[in-house]
Amino acid sequence: MKKLGKLGVLKKRSEFLFVREGRYQARGGIVIQARENAESRMIRVGFTATKKIGNAVIRNRAKRRMRSVALETLPLLGQKGTDYVFIARNSTITTPYDLLVEDSQKALSSLAQMTKTHKKKKQNG
């Protein structure tokens, strides 16, 4: 498995589809999907940008920006044993980098809260 800093990388379509069944948060210029993965003890991440975003140059630029944001935020706010998918929006390219990082931090915090409350409900219910 390829590494992105200390993060594992999602490569296969089946891995992206697995994460899609989990939770998601949309904030400003970014959407983040997350799902716990019992098979993995590390944080794994994948990036996607659809053709709706623009041509290949624009999609690649969006993915590079998301990669940089993920490297900055996931080691601090990501949960071990969880897979994340960052999805580009039309505004991902034009949003200032600081705002993208802020949106990512808010989304990851919300996802962590959702996971904690979900675990509590499972234990109580």
C-alpha cells in the first residue's frame, strides 16, 4: 500500500464504494466521507474529482490541493482505523487555501463527533 506521509492511500474502486456507505460532511469547498474500517489500524485516504469540476488540469489541481489539506488536517483530527474520501467541489480550486483547511477541520471534527455518538448509541441500545 502506498503512503501519503503517515497516511495510507485508497486506490481501488471497491475501497471508495466502501467509504461511500459511511458518514459524510460537506463544508464550503470540500466534501469528506468517512467510514470505520475494522481491517485497518491506520488512517487511509482517497481523493476524487468528477468531470463536472472541469478538465483534467483542473481536476488534478483540485486533488493536489485536497492532498495538501489532508496532510495538514488528518494527522491531527483523523481517527485511526478510519478511511476518508475527500471529494472536490466546483469551488475547491477558487477557495483560499486557509478556508479549505478550516472547512476540512470543521468537517473532520463533525465526523468524529458523529462517530462518538454512534458508538454510544450502540453500547446503550
